[in-house]
Amino acid sequence: MMPMASRKSVLLLLLLLLELGLAVVPAICAVHRVCIVGSGIAGASTAFFLRNYSDSNLPLDIHIFEQRDVVGGRMAMVDLAGDKFEAGASILHPKNLYTVGFTDLLGLKRVTESDSSAFGFWDGEKFVFRTLQPGCSVFSKKITDLLNTLAVVWRYGLSLFQMRSHVQRLLERFTQLYAANRKAYSTVEDLLRSVELYDATQHTLADELIAEGLSAQIINELVTQVITRINYGQNATLSGLAGSVALCGSGADLWAVAGGNWRMADGLIKYANASLYLNEKVVSISSAKNLYNLSLASGEVENCDAVVIATPLDEEKISFDPPIHLPDRHMQHTFVTFVRGLANASYFNLESISSMPDLIGTLETSAVPFTSISVLKSYNDSDKAYKVFSRNAVSDDLLDLLFSRRDSTIRLDWAAYPHFKAPEHFASFILDGQHLYYINAFENAASTIETSALAAENVVRLLLERLSHGSLKTKVSIPVVSSDRKLYKDL
Ligand SMILES: Cc1cc2nc3c(=O)[nH]c(=O)nc-3n(C[C@H](O)[C@H](O)[C@H](O)COP(=O)(O)OP(=O)(O)OC[C@H]3O[C@@H](n4cnc5c(N)ncnc54)[C@H](O)[C@@H]3O)c2cc1C
């Protein structure tokens, strides 16, 4: 028989264990309320990864606040005379594995872009270079494609291949960020350093390409006029990393989601079973005693255990208490003008509309007040949909010169992406040392749909690891990139 003293100690031990158990179990199983500001791809993929990586040991209640009446943010559509076109982010790269995975998971259809349209560079008076218009038959299209390729190779020679291999190298490093054993980083610098991409944010694209031996001609024409100005509204003085990402936005196999890229955000939010509040602008965020208060423009106040900001804070006026400090950064405004009608071939000294290239990039000169004009859709020889990019709003006078007929015009002013520069300075992914996270700290490394999803994935693992005090480390697994591109745990 057990002596009285021993029985007492066992009882005490049991009581102690019970007490500890009671204290520990609710702490593990308490539902954490995570609030996300913004329903663009960053906010939507945050919700998705939170749901995908959390488990019954860390139950989550996910809330998304969106100031607009639609989800998707800069993935948005315009309706131009009854036809819908991408108004913001329009193309994705075939190696964008998160977004390829999202579309597979959500059952969305991908449509690929044809890259065989003719292009030209306009200096305000003449075309300094122009490829041939593709013919009508498949055979003549193939011939023009070949001749156009030869013309481009003839003009830029070895530099063309040097440019491609430069981009390829950066792409390979970027792809390492999908690796299964990657840790979650609390700073953009460490994340980029882990795959040797940080240095590319410290030099301009022009400097990097010159160091690689590319000719001034390819940098001034193809890189600047067609690629960086159209994709990021800036010339080759942007940082090497952002510039290389822009270079990836040209070439074959680029794709978009049928029906609009915004559908990815919509699908991910539904998949995550997150509570979505539209028309709810977050105006201030304050924190005390491990709890955040989100004040909404409607007057409501929400309590959250963690807050993820999924929008650039450069122009958004959210006030923080205690205040936060961000490095200087400003957004590059891009004006996108959609026109249904017919361009004026004589503006480009051309005799007929049929000889006008489908994509015209303009040289970086004050003599040309727009960046590019491209055909989005050709209904017939005299009825087309066009997209004009510019750094400033285009006046009606200019549009009347550019177009012989305008049936419908839509003008958009986007706070499009950060104004990239070198060297770049980054905000931290964690803004207050606690549970206030900022996905768009990554955006001045590069601004794309895929990189937003990638930054969101990193922030989610950071958040879950910190919220669970490291206990989730082994349970949270980063998507494995395998040949069949399986990104998600089994549904
Ligand atoms: C014209 C243009 C062309 C582009 N082209 C491409 C392209 O071809 N390919 C590509 O990959 N990328 C492209 N991009 C870049 C791409 O759109 C962005 O990098 C990406 O969509 C950013 O997503 P995000 O979720 O971080 O931000 P956003 O999409 O901006 O989402 C932020 C959301 O937060 C909401 N919000 C902001 N403040 C508040 C608040 N206080 N309260 C509540 N809600 C708030 C906003 O309304 C918005 O819905 C382009 C961008 C533009 C503008």
C-alpha cells in the first residue's frame, strides 16, 4: 500500500498536471483571429496559405477587409464597349509556379498570348525599327515569324542571347525560392540573399546589362522602349532585379486567366473560407496587450490577434499607433487608356492601317507623350480595341491625333508599382516586432502577381511559426515543386 505522504504527492502531481493541462490545452486550441487588409492577390494568397498550412492545433479565423466593392485589387477588368479586357496586371510567366498551381487548384482556364504580332519603335518622327506584319495564312505567318526573328537577331546580334541568358540565370535563382526546405524570412533582404538575388536590387538594370557586355543599342531600344517602359513605366535605370522581371514579361508562353486574373483572388478567398468584408476601408491600426484594433471607415472596430497588410502603404493613409517607420518609396503612376475605334495610320506616317504594327513602343524622349500603343483585339479592318500606356494622362487632343475614330474611351490612373531604383531599401515583413506583418515590403524588389503570392507565402509561415512559438515548424511544409507541379497538400 502506498504511504500517506506518497499518495499526497501523487495527488499534488496530478493536480499540477491537470492545471498545466488546462492552461496549455486552451492556449494551443484557442482560435486565432487573423485580419488581412486588402483582397488583391497578396491578401487572397495570404488567406489561402493560412488555411492550407494551419491545422487543428492552431485553428484560425480569417477576416479580409477590402475598401472596394470587388476583390482582386490591381487584377481588374474594364468593359470597353461590351468586351472585357485586363485593366491592370495582364500577363503571367509559365514558370510562375504558385499562380499556375492556383489556377489548377481552382479549375481556372489559362489562355496563352500569341507573341507573333509585329512591333515597331517610334521616335516621334519615324520608325527606327519595325518588324513585318504577319500574313493571313499559317504558312505566311510562319515565314514572317522567321523573318522577324532574323531581323531582330541581325539588329541586336550576340546581345540578344546575352540578354536571354542573363534573365535565365535570375529566373533559375528565383525558382529556388520554391524549394521545399526554404525557411521563412523576416526581412526582404534575407529572403533575397538566400538565393543570391539581393545584389540585383543594388544596381541598375542598365549597369548589370553593360557589365554582361550587352550593346548600348539593345539596352536603349529593346530593353528600355519595349520592355521596361511598357511593363514598369520606367527606363533601364530601374533596379536589376525589377528590370529582369520586366524582361521575363516578354516572350513566348505568357498566359492569363480566362475571364480575368482577378478570378484567382476570388477563388482563393472562397477556398480559404475567409470572412470577406467589401466596402470596408481600414483607417487605423492600434495595438495594446498583444491585441490589434482595426478601425474601419464605417466606424466599426475589429479585434485581431495578428494583422497582415496586403497593400502598398505608400499612398494608403492608414494611421498606426504606435507609429511605424518605413523607408522612402513612392508609387509609379501608369495611365492606361482604352479606345475602341480606329488608329490614325497617318500619325505614324503610314499609308494604311494594315501596315501599322500591333505594338508600337516609343523612344524615351519628351517629343512623344505616350509610352506605347497596342491592338488588344481586331474586330475587322476598321474596328479595333487599343490600349495606350503613358506616364501622364493623355489629353483628348492627343487622342484625336492618334485615332481617326473613337467610339469608346476609358481612362485609368493606376498607382501601379513602386518607382524602382538602385540601391533599393526595404521595409521589414514584420512592422512592429509583434504580429503586424507587411507583404508589400517585397514590392520594390519586383511587383508582379507571382511575387506577391510568394511574399504572402513567406509571411504566412513566419506568422504561423511565431504564433505557435515554433511548435508548428515541422508541420508547416512549403509546397514541393515536382515535375507534375504539385503545390498543394491533398484536398
Ligand atoms: C497597369 C498595371 C499593369 C501590370 N501588369 C502586370 C502584369 O502583366 N503581370 C503581373 O504579374 N503584374 C502586373 N502588375 C503588377 C501587379 O498588378 C501587382 O504587383 C499585384 O497585383 C499586387 O497585388 P497586391 O495584392 O499586393 O496589391 P493590390 O492588387 O493593389 O491589392 C491591394 C488591395 O487592398 C485594398 N486596400 C488598400 N487599402 C485598403 C484599406 N485601407 N482598407 C481596405 N482595403 C484596402 C485595395 O483596394 C486593393 O484591392 C501590373 C500592375 C498595373 C497597375
